[in-house]
Amino acid sequence: MIDPRACYIVAEIGINHNGDIDIAKQLIDLAKSAGCDAVKFQKRTVDVVYTAQELSKERESPFGTTNGDLKRALEFGYEEYAEIDRYCSDQGIDWFASPWDEQSVDFLSQFNTPYLKLASASVTDKALLQHCCQAGKPLLISTGMCDLPMIDRIVNTIDAAGGEIAMLYHCTSTYPSEMNELNLLGIRTLKEAFPQIPIGYSGHEAGVAPSVLSVALGAQSVERHITLRRTMWGSDHAASLEPQGLRRLVRDIRDFEVAKGDGTIRFLEQEKPIADKLRRKHTI
């Protein structure tokens, strides 16, 4: 669960498991060993989210020749999610998912997850937002592809439906994002606009520096896509962190949390021997 005293680090597995529960477990192991607080998946009811025309389009993949073959192969069902639930419990790491439709909200409600996450692509779907509120779980909300008035309407919709926003994530929905697209000062803008809501950062950039800097700007949670290898087949792997990058991200965030201190300027005990050695006079 989110602790206001420390950054809540989410490893977004999404669909980078490529439909394989063993890869999903390897990614959970990676997130846990790196020191992440949670892993996240994505859940879709394929025939609801996509039109029949979209599913019938030709698309070569390891799973077949149509877009539908691919989309169905990437979706885990109850058996896989029950195993994810058991495995994360054994590993001592939170898990949750982004539902892309109302049926997926109901599906995920079968599990005792701490949150529902709304992807940037879903936050303008009023009916879906309201259905998520009715599920009774705190919501994590990404804000890619939104301006401030849109975010205000999203927050008001959730408030009116009796929902709780546990985290509002500043986000840029380009994959991977260029540095000039990140607008990290948007974190401060959101903190000023919504002082009652914790603000986080969902990043899709290459590297880890902007995500660490987001914490310095006040982000209370960081979410990044992860993969075993960026060269793996699939659309999201290229914008994901590999094991070394994920470990560096967590290390640097935790180092910053220690290094930032409390802001009180003091004469440290550890400095006193240095002062005795280097100061010629003590007349002030």
C-alpha cells in the first residue's frame, strides 16, 4: 500500500508477459528483487474494447495472422490471474491492473488488490470511471493525453461518483517519450491544482534520470514499464526498463529519499573533527 513517507514504485508489466505466465513470474521476481512496491498488469475484454473490424485486420505475430489472434493471446484469464495473486502474495509484493472496460473491472474485483489503475487512454470514459468507483477500490489515475481542464473534469466525475483517488499521475503518452515532451514541472502544477490528492509520475522515457527527478519535484509514486529484454517481441518492450535500469531507478530514488534530509541546517557531529582541523579561528 502507498506510504506517504516513501515513493511507491510500480513496475508496469502490462502485456510484456507476452501471454506467458512464466514470463510474468520472472517479471514479478525482477520487480521484487529490485525493491519495487508493486507490479501492474492490463486487463481487457477483447470483444468489447476492439471492434470486429479491428480484430479481423491482418497482423502477423507469433500467435497468428490477425489482430484478434494477437489481442486474445495477450490476455490472461482467471487461472493466470489467480496464480499471479498467489505468487505476488508469496513474494510479498502488491499487484493490481488497469481495466479497459466494465467487464474487466468486474473481473478484477474478484481479487483482493489494493487499487484499480486507470490508463490515460481510459480516463475520458465517464461510464468506466463511474463503474470503477462502484467497485469500491481506491483509484490510481494517469493523465497522459489530457490538459488541466480535462483532468479537473475527471477528478470531479470521480468525486461525484463517490470514488477515491489514491494517486494522480503526471504522464506523457508517447512511447518512448522524448525529453522535451516530459514537462516534469507539470508535477508541481498538479500539486497546486489538486492539493488534496497525492501526485505521482508515470514515465515512458528512455533511461531513469527523469523518473528520479520527478521524485525530487514531489512525485509520491513512480510507475515504469519493465521487460526482461527490450529486444523481445511486442509493442511495449522498447519503452520499458530492463533489469539493470530498474534496479538503478529504485536505488537512485531510495538514495534521494535519504539524501534530501529534513531541510534543517545543522552543524553535524561528523563535521566537528573537520572543523577542528581546518578552521584557524572560532570567533563567530
